[in-house]
Amino acid sequence: MPTQLATYTAYGPIYRGDLVEGSNWDGVMENYEDIEEYCDIIKELHPEMEPLDQYSAEPEWSYVYMQNQGYTTVDKGLRYMWFDPSEENPKIFTLGEYEGTPEFLQMMARWNEKGFFSKSALSDTDSQKFQNGKAALRVHNIDTYRSQAILNSDWDIRFSNLVKDVAHLPFTQDCMVISNTSKNPERALAFWNLLTTDQEVYDALMYGVEGTTYTLNEKGEFAITDTDLYGEGAMWCARSDKLTRNQAGTPDDYDPQKQAFEQSITAGQGTERFAGFVFDTSSIETEIAACSNVAQQYWWPLELAYTNSETGLAEYTEKMKAAGLDKIVAEAQKQLDAYVASH
């Protein structure tokens, strides 16, 4: 049974507007030029802070950059393969061969020179710099934006989606199954049906007892009364757009932004057309493991301009081919073609 809660591919900067109050910044965050302008102001007004929250995890700047250009990944865990979802029969290309990659790397070299992130970010294990007030901007999704805004309600935290063609994330990603060994599968399904259609039952199992474990405000938003004693339920498979409540403190623009995503999506078109595509990597696991190692060793420092953009890109491309990139691309293209043909 798929989840009934819509989630989206929307991704982009989560940033603090309060840090640039009084500056000449116009408040718009629609592209990477806007991010750079914002970071320039942060460097000027708050030199003690890191403009960008970059640490030892995989950099996400190229990931969002490519989506901002309108491209889609074959698999969000394999960020070196892309295609244009607007094409009738899209052809996969790699990050190393993309004509816009040199320009992207030049931009990252400029950001490095300006000090937008630490010169040793890839050895920095502090993953909480944004929420602890050490960094001004991070990149993630709209739900992380909501949680950060709730955690730091005294800051003016904002979110901008930079994904050009927003689509639904697969509804099967939080699915529920009834085991084929179940003695009473019809009763299990009946309970799931009750849980996902009855607000009182849903509230009880997700939030507990009203007035004891949680309260509701005038908007119908919940607040856990004592997080040391109680926590929100983790029934991801049972969540739905109809029954799931917002947490108290949810930003006013959270629901309107999601509604805008919904209105922009057309079934069977663009990235939405490929929402059901799942790349089966079972036949190329060795090559994928090798390319993942190459990406971490060569692309991550290249993306952050720790290595020369020209020689580094050539070396990265060479190493990826040696690790089996062509075989991965061929298999991905084969499966993508089959998916298109089947639809």
C-alpha cells in the first residue's frame, strides 16, 4: 500500500533573512547568482559565520545546480548521471561530459576564493552548523525548512525551491506491505483503512492523548507536551494529506508552497513522467561501488575547488571511465528506454 502523503523533489536553499536585514538585498533567491549575492552580504555583515553550511558530507551544489537547469537524475544516489525529462526519448549524459560543468566549477572556485565555506570542509564533521547559528545557508527540502523554522522560531528562516521541474517523489518510498504469511490479511487491511481514514484514530496513534501527550492550537497544529516523555509517531506508511497535522510553529508559507508544487505538476509530463522509474543496479554493483569511491575521492574536492578545475575534471573523468562508468550508463539507458516504451 503506497503512502497517501505527497512529497516533492523540490530542493533548495534554507537561509536566514534576519542576517541580511538593513542591507540592499532584495530578498529574492531564485538561482545561484542570488545565492552568491546573499553570501557576499553575509561575509560583509557577519564575518564570524560561514555563509554556506558545508561539512564532510557529499556537496550538494552540483546536485541542485543541475536540477535548476531542468535535468533529472537517474537515481538521486548516483548524482553523476542526468537526463532531460522534457525529451520524448531522453538520453543519459554524465556530469563529467556536461557542457555546463566547467562554468559550474569556475563558479565554485570563486565561492572558494571568497571563503563561502571552510578550506577544510570535507574533514569537518559538524553537521549542525546551520541550526547552531554557525552557518547562514544550507540546502535541503521543504520539510527540513519547516523543522529548522520550528527549532529556531526567533530567526527569519526562509526556503526557496531551485528545482526547475518539481515532481512527486515516488508514493512507494514509504509504502506498507501485508505479509503473505499473515493469517488474517483482510483484518490487517481493515485496520490500515481505519487508521488512514479516521482522524481520531490517526491522532491517537500518531500523537497520543490530547491534553496529556499533545495539544492542538487554533489552527489544528499539534505540539508534543513533553518531548522527554513522548514523541510523534513514526507511522510514515500511514501518513496522508488529509489527516496529517502540521506541527505548531510551521511557517505560514509552508502549505502554500506545497500547493504551488501540486499545481505545477502535470501527470505524465516532465520529471513527473519518470517518478515511477527505479534503476535496478543489481547487475552493476561492482562498477557502482567503484564509481562512488571515485566520486568521493575526486569529484567532491573538485566541486569545492580544492583541486584545479581543468586538470581535476580531466582526471575525474578518466578515473570514472576506468571504474566502469560507461557500463553503468549503458545499463541505465537500457532500463530508461524500456521504461519509456512501457509507458
